[in-house]
Amino acid sequence: MSSQSTPMSLQTPKNYSLFLVIFSLAIGSFCIGTTEFVAMGLIQEIAADLNVSVPHAGYFISAYALGVMVGAPIIAILGAKIPRKTLLLALMLFYGLANAATALATTSETMLISRFIAGFPHGAYFGVAALVAAELAGKQRRAIAIAQVMMGLTVANVIGVPIATWLGQQFGWKAGFEFSAVIAFITLIGVSFFVPNIPLQKAASIRAELAGLKNINMWLTLAVGAIGFGGMFSVYSYISPILTEYTHANIEIVPVALAIWGVGMVIGGLVAGWLADRYLFKTMIGILISSALTFVFASFMMSNLYTAIAALFLIGFTVIGLGSALQTHLMDIAGDAQTLAASLNHSAFNLANALGAFLGGWVLSHNMGWLAPIWVGFVLSLGGLVILLIALAYAKYSRDKESVLS
């Protein structure tokens, strides 16, 4: 696909292939998605090699998530004056080296530090990649472009994580992270050749990004993702025991079920991106309502293996589109703090990951039954919907107030 000039960026270079740009950025998303989730798939191998318990090895996963939440705003603010292509290359180089460092870890302490550091570029890469894709695609196709970049994350769950997990099981857990490091360097090549140099906006500055911290609209929108997206992780984190203990499925079915869930995420992300380009607000509301209803249906579908797998497909299909829709909305309300808002969006989703997993584990530890995490998903979807309605009402109030003052 060739580029076209758009109102969003009059100075954007015209000699590029949008398909190759998005494909290159999506490889980076695939790399990050594979790395983030392979640690869960290899947690037993990591624990055994480093002589720690499985719960202790879980801290390595938490350290990565903490690195994402800490690194995203810092990099977004400090990188405000760095051209986006240069920033993307730096972030992915850092990510590749950090994962290579993880593969060299020999103690739990070095493992913990390497995972924390590896999380730093995660949110900033997704944020900047989304901004680049949206600017080059144009205002009428920005949501689908963002969804296509994010598709690398969902495809990772279908292909990347199983491959990295298999490598880690066959050749030692470090091979899984070495695989991720190789993909990071492949991303570097793709971005170097196919992503054009995009001139910085005149308003881009560290001060402008810092000013975004005062934007109530931005924080309300981020809260939607932090709460509303958590339902997916309340189920995803415990799907293995739910299937084996409640559905009475063989444990060998779990990877197949997760792959089907991933297929639902791929399709749902693309459909939601297409809809968001046309009906942004209705799409965000529809995603949260449909996901809440899906969790209700899923609670009645888990007793049979085939209906349970169908339910997992539907959960993946409905929830995942919230990411690109919120990212698009943030572009409209973030003002000159575009990089900060886009990066914090992924910090919010990592917070949703932690919140969903914590609440799912809490209800299970209090003997509320194997279906309890699914009902946690229902509550979190409704919570996200309430916050979204408040956010949209506040955004309308702000626009009306500005129009009166002007």
C-alpha cells in the first residue's frame, strides 16, 4: 500500500509502503508479546534452574510489569524531542540487549534485575509505534492501523509463545529469551529500512509532555483500560486450572485452548479497529458491554469442553479491541502530550494484568469456586464501562466549557 498525504501530517514523507511500516512495527509487537508471556510458560523451568520456588519465580513476571509501568512515562517524557524512528530503534535495541541479559542470568537477583530493566521499553515502544502507524495511515484509518500493529501482540499468543516455550523446554529456558532477542534485532532491521523519518511536531517538548500529567481526560481514559481490561487477565491467569479442575479437560488441551483464545484476539482486534474508525465512542461502549455479557455467558459454558473453548474464543474476541480504541481516543484528548498518553496506555494495561491476576487469585484463595475469576471479569468490565461513561461525559463538559470561554 502506498502512502497518501493526510491532514494529520503535512510534512510526512511520501515514499513508503504503509503495509511494510505496519508489518515492521508489528514484528516488534510480536517480540514484546512473546517475551512477556513466555516467562509464564517457562516459570517451572526457570524456578528449577535458579533454585527458587514457583511463587518466587512469579516475582520475575511482576518485576517486568513494574518495569513497564515505571519506564513508559519516563521514556515518553525524556524522549519528547527525539525523532520517533530514532526512538523506536533505540527502544528495540535496548529491549533486545535486555532479553539477552536475561538469558545470561545465573542467579535470582540478576534475573529479577534483568526482567525489571527489560520492561522499561515495552510501553514506550507500543505507544510510539501506535502514533507512527496512526500518522502514516491518516485520521480515517488510524484505529485499524493501530489494531494491525497491536496484532503482533495477539499473534504472539498463537505462535510466538508456543515456539519460545518449546525452545525453552527443549534447550533450556534461556533459549526462549534468546529467541526473543533475535526477533528484537529483526525488528531493528525492519524499522531501519521501512519506517520513514517523521518530522517532530513543533509543539513537541519535555514541558508539553509533562503538562499532560494535568489532563484529567487522559487519566480517566487510562483508568478505563486499567479496570476494564483486567477481566481478561483474571481468567487468562487461571485458565489452566479452570479447564483441568472445573471442565475436567486434559492438561494437554490447555495450549490448544489458549491458541484459540489468541485467534479470537486477532480477529476481534481487527474488527474493533475497523469499527472504531467509524464509530469510536459507540465501539468503546460496545466492547465493554459485550465483554461483560460474554463473561456471564462463559460462566454457563465452562462445564463442557467444546462450549468452554468457544467461551474463551469469545472472551478474546470481545475484550482485546479496547486497546486500539482507547489509544485512538487518547490521541484526540492528549493535546501535545501524545507520546506520554500513548505510552501510559500500555502501563494501564499492565496494571490491568496485575489487577486481574490478583483479584482472580484472591477469589480462588477464598474458596469462591473455579468460576469466580470469570465473575471478576464481569465486574471489572462493568467497572470499566462506568468509568468510560464518566470520561466521555467529562470530555463533553470540557469541550462545552472551552467553547463558551472562546
